[in-house]
Amino acid sequence: MPTLTLVQARTAIDQALAIAAKDPARPICVAVCDERGLLISFARMDGAPARGVRIAQGKAYSSARMGTTTTDLLARLHRDRIEVGYFCDPELTALPGGSPLKDAESRLVGAIGVSGLTSPEDQAITDAVAAALPSG
């Protein structure tokens, strides 16, 4: 089974923090989990709101468990007119800002979640990091 290493998780976090550091007045929280949604690494920029801790972790978890971005999950919920609770997992969130992380063979190895900016900005950061994952 493919796995995301701690080094890869920390690299992903560093990339997200570097993007966010361009506007230091708007700090973020960033979480990286494995393919099962278990937390591997986490960072909270100085001044980031406490609520962002659970939100970033929830976005990463949801992306890993569903195997898609949380933006795409939200679109599915709207398209199919269903609620996230229908998946029988109280930890899931469809709040944009989570992206799956895949290896060189496109296998799910984990996910990243960001909280602190607008939902589209959070999603843009996780999408950029996911696209740059040095896994293969």
C-alpha cells in the first residue's frame, strides 16, 4: 500500500506555509493526513485562529476519506441534493480547502487541508501543493 512519509507531509506543509507567507497578516492552519485520514503533520501560523485547527484537519480528513477535493465533494452534495451526514461519518466536511495527495501512479497517499483564508483561497493553496507533491 502506498504511504505518505513524514518528510513528504512536512514538505507539503512547508509549501502551503510559503504560499500563505506572502500575506503574513492572514495566517493559516495546515494539516496533512495519510490515506485513511489519520493526521501525520500539522502547523498553525502565529496568529491563526484556534477554530482553524479542527477545520484544517477536517478538510484533510474529508479529502482523504472521499478521495477528492472538498470543493468537488461540495459540488457533488449540491448536484445530488444530499447532505454530508448521509455518509455516516461525523468528521466529514465539504468546506473547500482540502485536496487529495497522490503518488506518481495516481494512488491516494494522503490529503492536505488548509483553513484561515476564504474557502477558494484555502482550496487554491491545497491544489497547488497537491500538484507539486514530490512523491514519485
